[in-house]
Amino acid sequence: MQAIPVKVKNVNVYPYVDWNGGGVGPVILPVVEGASGTYAVGTLIRSVFYNLDLQTKNSKLGIHQKYVAIGETEDGTPFTTPWMYSTNVTNEAEFGRTITLNQPNSEAISAVSVPPYITLGPLTDITVSQLFPAPAIGERLLIENGSGNVIATRTGTPHEMGVEVISGNRSGKLVVGMKNIIISGKNKEGKTVTFGHLTCLNPNEPAIFLHQFGSNE
């Protein structure tokens, strides 16, 4: 099902906290308040896509961080998003997440070699980060202002998808097998796209990142 954006208003955005400490949990203050924009939910085979675009002012967002949004559609119907990654932290804020159901653990990628792959389309304005696993909070910026391509392996069931980053400003060291990588960039239509749960298979140029099936979403 193709995602059809729905206009939304009175949207508050909160940092996502996976609270397992019992009780009511910590008090979380919004980093965006009273924003408006569009929210879209779409499906493709076993994947569900969530996208939220907001016009914001003086937001306190961090790139590739996890957030939850609460707001209303134009007719006043309340909605709450699942947690999503921030992919654009300007006043035209963008959030997105893809959830793939029933990922087979047997399809994990080996991080010792790069399988043959094909390019599916160009990407610009690429940002590459590594998310810190729980209980840590935050991320480490690895590459910014990069360019490259969306890629997919030539074989596999299903084909593995990811990104090759051909150029960009590197601010962190990449190593083979590095996990919890998230990449965002703009496709040829100018739309921001995001890939999460990636593993670095080649730290050189081009740097190669592929999705690891069986990772937690």
C-alpha cells in the first residue's frame, strides 16, 4: 500500500526512552511543540514505512536520534507514532522508520566479505552514524555530506539492501563488522530516505553498508 500523507497539527515530539526500570518512568519533556505537517504510513510486502514531516521552530533535535510524536489529524483525531529516527533536524524536520516483520535469523550477513551487488539509485547529502546500544544513549557521527548509491546484493532470499558511500567528510573511524549503523540521504526526487541496522562490510572508499537481517528493530 502506497503511503498517503495526512495533514497533522498540534504535534509534540518527545525523545524516545525504552524504560524498563518499573514504575511510571522518567518525566520526558517535548523537544518540539505545537508543530504541523504530514504523517504517512505505507506497506510493501513484509515492511511497514512510517514518515513524519513537520514545520518546526527552535527545535532541539539530534540527527539519527529516536523520537515519538503525539498529535492530531486535521479533523481532530488523535494519533501517536511508533518511535522513529530523525533524518532532518532543520526547521523542516523529518522522521522515519521501516519495520520489517518476521525477519529470518538465518539470513544474517557475514561481515568478512562484500557480496556482489548492484546499484539501485543515487543518494546525496548522506549522513552516516553509529548508534550506541542500550543502556547508552546517543550516536557517533562517522560521515557527513556524502554521496553514493542505494545498493542490493545480486543474490539472496530476500536480497540484502544497503548503501555504498563513495565520498564524504569522515569524522570517525570505520572498521569491518561495525554494527548499529544508520544512514540517511536524499534520493533523486529530493526525498530523505533512511536505512537502519546496517553493518559495515568495507571501511574504505567506497564504504559498503548492508542490512543485517535478524537485528532488533
